[in-house]
Amino acid sequence: MPFKSGMIGTFDSQLAYEFFQGFANHAFVTLHIDNLRGENAHHQAETVFKAFARALRMALEIDPRAAGVIPSTKGSL
């Protein structure tokens, strides 16, 4: 996930990589981030952080369609 070098206010855009590396290492998760386009460090960081936040929320929120169901491929543990 190479970011263009630059400052976003007082935030060095190169630190975005360090943030996500630290998150993945300490949360013990596999994290794939592909920033395919972008010339502006601000816009690159903005889209990556927003996509990450949306994916994290989707992974953590309870699915109302599965209320009262044990999450198992066989339907029971």
C-alpha cells in the first residue's frame, strides 16, 4: 500500500502504512489493502481509512438475519 509522500495537515501520509501494519499485528488479523489509484496523499489516505472503517464495521456488527442462530456450517456445535 504505497502512499505518495506528503503531509496531511500535521500527519505524515507515510504513517498510514505504519498504522495499518500495527493494527494487523496487534489485532492478529489478516488485512489486505490495495490502493489502486490516486495522486494526492490526502485523497489516498482518506479513501483507505474510510474503506477500512466500513469493512471493520461490517465485520463487527450483528447481522439481524442471523438472530438466534449459532454461526456454524453444520447449524450446531
